[in-house]
Amino acid sequence: MLEDVEKIISVDGRKIQLQLGLLAPQAGGSVLVKAENTAILITSTRSGGREGIDFLPLLVDYEERLYAAGRIPGGFLRREGRPPEKATLTSRLIDRPMRPLFPQWMRDDIQIVATTLSMDERVPPDVLAVTGASLATLIAQIPFNGPMAAVRVGLVGDDFIINPTYKEIEEGDLDLVVAGSPEGIIMVEAGANQLPEQDIIEAIDFGYEVVRDLIQSQRDILSDLGIEMVKEEEPEIDPTLENFVRDQSSESVKKILAQFDFTKSQRDEALDEVKASISAAIAEKPDDDPIAVAVSENAKALGKVFKSVTKKMMRQQIVDDKVRVDGRKLDEVRPIKCRTGVLPERVHGTGLFQRGLTQVMSVVTLGTPGDAQITDDLHPDESKRYLHHYNFPPYSVGETRPMRSPGRREIGHGALAERALIPVLPSKEEFPYVIRVVSEVLSSNGSTSMGSVCGSTLALMDAGVPILKPVSGAAMGLIKEGDEVRILTDIQGIEDFLGDMDFKVAGTDKGITALQMDMKIAGLPMSIISDAINQARPARMHILEKMVAAIDKPREDLSPFAPRLLTLQIDPELIGLVIGPGGKTIKGITEQTGAKVDIEDSGLVTVSAVDGEKAKKARSIIEGMTRKLSAGDVYAGRVTRIIPIGAFVEVLPGKEGMVHISQIADYRVGKVEDELSVGDDVIVKVREIDNKGRINLTRLNIHPDEAAKAREAAAAES
């Protein structure tokens, strides 16, 4: 077991402190990573294997503790509960580059836990946790084809920067995470402000140079500590069953994969028939036959071997013949259908996008500022005004299973689509609505996340959201056999399942807005990454052309059921006046008009109602309450109440002044009621505003022209 060891590494001139063995001594390996005031504890632990599983049981958890930022959690329990969305996305960020580097034959449980213990808003913890996971795993002596490391690349002005602060990310045009192994780049994730392909390629290359330095730093640390990387031998597998299945099925599978007119279901049924015939042949063998014994000892053995044979045949067809299972060329996109307005107007906007057998319907809901999502995590952003949610029901792949709350995959795909569309959304000042988009996957055969991007673009334009440009997306795949490499455009399910890469690229005709690349192999050189990004552009443009044919610009009018928003700016010092004691005033405005009122600390007031006239009435009241009156101003008002010494007149909505009995007429008035009654329309002038803010009015010395203008102004506001 390591004693407390401290190491310092430098990343682009910034120091990162690593403390090994200080915390969590019973974990397989632990690293405390510190940068500025951010500290993350990463542990990696292995336990014994489980019988009967045919996958690598890797579990990655990223935990946030609000004490890291000196905060107490909200809610009744006052403790952390379900992980916030950002924590789930960070768990995925760690998992995706780690998983391909474990030997795929491993069946031992492996758990990586990253816990943020201290948080500096200048230093995002996620990429530090990714690199820390690699080092903790190597210290734990778990077989791992690393080291692996990750960095974030930002673009501020014309300069790339490594591991930018939150502020630099927000102000820049790029937020790119690059993870790599000694073999090459293994994961890319990015949000970009419509950057050209070449800029993205240069940014990835720039980041990988630093990744290689971090990989070497980990090697140096292991060498200093005398820790050798563990290389366990793959368990020997008796090839008898595999040889039998290959001999029995190769020709049949090859013919099925060459039936380019087969639908997905027809191909699956044909392959199932071949597998069933092999199973029947095995059932006829004696019980002591090695093949029969292998199948009886492991019920999943036949399916696993048959999948391996099918995978090899499909990959061989693509590499040798450069043709895919549906007959497409390597750079060909499946047939596309686009529609808008699929649902009634009660829904604010809908878009239906179909590419081959993948079909996604996106639905837009426009809300008021009060509908913004309040975040309770360590991220400095306190709220979100654009929400993108992704649902993947079992019927979309012809299956049945219990419906549960969104899993990590659903959260990740929704975040990717959200990131792709944020750069083209209008500013809050231009379009103050909170926007929620829900993408319902109705049928899935590959690339549903990019289908969500396309469907959501259609839905946003259908809803009348003034987006800057439409966004389309395509998923790129890869088949690598030795030195032979084939990049596939618009991969379908079987190509994703049996291929080596899933590379999603979204953007406008101007440039890229989002990237996400995941690998199933140990890494790729920059040249292949560059080719994939460039090959995605014509596919995106083709898809974009089909989308624009369905709707070429945002609709001019919102749905009649969407709320109408009106805004006004008031003096922040008057916010208390509008809210009133205990919220009494603002509640009264809502009850009187039926409109909803949201006020920000800056004094920006947003009034919303489905009926625009109700919103106008509420805005008029607030304008009247907050308008500063001056002596000499003339208004057309209405008498609201009478007292013995005068009458109160509402000169603006919510703002009253008093006309003293001596100021009602240019002659002596015995009783106020002799001249005025409640409800009378009167022309009054502001005589003075005393030191207590009370408004004193008069009906004397008002020029006819002033009276006429006051009546016109009152008529216009009503």
C-alpha cells in the first residue's frame, strides 16, 4: 500500500498536485488531484468476477458534495440526493475514454468513484477527474491499456487555451474535451460557436499534444514509485465451438448481409433462422461432444460466437467490397423525410425527422422566465433557459421493458442535442422565453441523437423561435482491420453495434456546433479523426437541404396557445414597490389581470399571459406604479375615492394623488361631492410631490392643449 506521496505535474504552465495514498487506503488505488482550490478524490477498485456475465462490469460514479463550494443543499432533507444532470454527464465523461482501455475479456467488477471535495470556480473538475481515474486504476494494479488523460481546449479570440476557466469557456467560442491513450485519440466532446471544420481539427490536435505530455507524466510517476503496469493474459478459449459455428454459418451469413433489399427486421429474422439451425444441429450431437458441452455449460456461448462471426463478415464486406449491409456507399446518407406541425396548435411547435428507420419527433414548449430550471450543483450557472430532454421508449426498437426515469444514456443524448442548438438560439433580450424541447424517439436504427438535433431544429422553427440558422447532424462510423480503415457516413444500428467508432457531428452551413466521439478501440491517429470530420460536412449539408425544404425559416407568429411576453425595465430600487409587503402588490396585479409577472434583480420585468391584452394591462399597471412623476405633468385620471378635504385620483395604473378641495375649482367649493363623484374622469396636473412622496394634484391652470394631449395619451394606453 502506498504511503502519502506527493507529485507535481505541469499542464500548460499550470501546476497540478497529486497526492497518492493519503486518502481512502482500502480502495484499490486513490489519487487526490488538486488544482488551485479545486480538489477531487478519485478511487479505482476491483473485486472478484461474477459467473454468467458476458460483458465488462465497469461502474463509474462522479459525486458532488455541496460543501465543496461552502453551500448547504436545498430541499427538506438538506443533503445531497439524486445526482444532478451535470454529475451524470461527468460520470459519462470519465467512463467513455476509460471503458475501451480495459481488456474486454475481463469479468471482474471495477468501480471508479470521483468525488469533488473542494471547488474553485476557475477550475472545472471534470477533466482532472478523467486523468485521475487513469492514474488511480494503474496504481490499483488493474489491467488497463493506458495511461489515459484528458484536457479541455478553449478558444478565446484567435488563441487556443488549455483547461480554461468557467468564465473563459463562457466568453469563448469553443468548449472541447479531448481524451487520448498512447495509441491515439479515444474520445472527443465539444460545443462550438459554428466553427469551421479546420478550426475544430486544429483544436483537437492542439489538445492531444498536451494529452501526450500527461500520459508521459503518469508513466514517470509509476516509474518513480516502482509500480509496473499489469498485463494479464487473456483466458484461453477452446476454438471448437467457434470453428463449428463459422463453418456452419459463414456462407449463409455472407449471403444475408449481401441482400441489400432486406429491411432491418428481415435481416434480423434471417440471421435468427441461421442461428436456430446451428442450435438444432448442436442439439443432435451426443451429450459428451465438446460442442454440446460448451453450449450446455454456457447458455450465452452460441449467441456470443454467432455475433462474432456476423461481425467479422460484415466488417470484411465493408473493407473488401466497400459496400454496406443496406447497399449504400460508404459516404451515402439514408433516405430522409421531414415534417412540421404534426401535432395540433395546442403544442407550441413540432418537428418530425426520419432518416431511414430512425424516426424522432421533437416538441417545443415556450415558457416564462419563471419556468427556467434552477440548478443545485457545483456549476456556477444558477439557471437554464433552454432545456432539451430525450426519451427512448422500448417500442422504438420493437422491445418490451419497464419504463423508468431517464438513464445516463438519455441524459447524455439530451445534453448533446442541447449543446448543438444553444449557439443558434436567440438572446434572452431578443426572445425572453424559456424554451423546452422534448425529443421522442419513435423508431431507432442508429443516430437518434443526431435525429433529435434535426427534429428539434424543425420544431423550433415551427414554434416561431428566431434561431440564427438551422442545425443538422450526422453520425460517422469506422471499421478498422489492421491498416485498412473505412469511414462510414450515417451509420445504422448494426454498424454502430459491430463497428469501432461512433462520431456525431452537428452544425450549420457555417460551421460545427457540437461533437461527440466514442471509440471501441484503443485510439485513433489525428489523420483519421480529420477525415471523419471532413466527410461529415457533405452529409450534414445534404440533410440540411432536406430540412430547409420542409421549413426554410422560423414562422412569424407563435402558437395562439403560447404565452405572450412583454418586458419593461424599472429602477431596481422600485422592485420592492412592485412586489409589495409579503408579495401583496404583485399578487394583486396577477389577480386583477390574469397575467404572470417575473422580476429579476436587474429590474427587468417580464409580464406573460396567453391573452396579449391581459399582459398589456399588467404592464401598464407596473409602468404606472414605477413611472416617476414631475411637477407640471398633466394626466387624464379617474376619481377613486372622496374624503372631506379632497378627492383621490388615479393618474396612472396603481398610482394615486390627491386633489385638495381648494384645488378642485377656481371658486369656493363647499363639499367635494358637489363637484366630483367616484368614477368621474378628470384632467389633473401634478402640483407638487412632497418629501414623503405624496402626490398633490390640481385642476387649476391647465391649458386646453395640455388637456387634449393627456386625453390622447390615456386613450392610447387603454
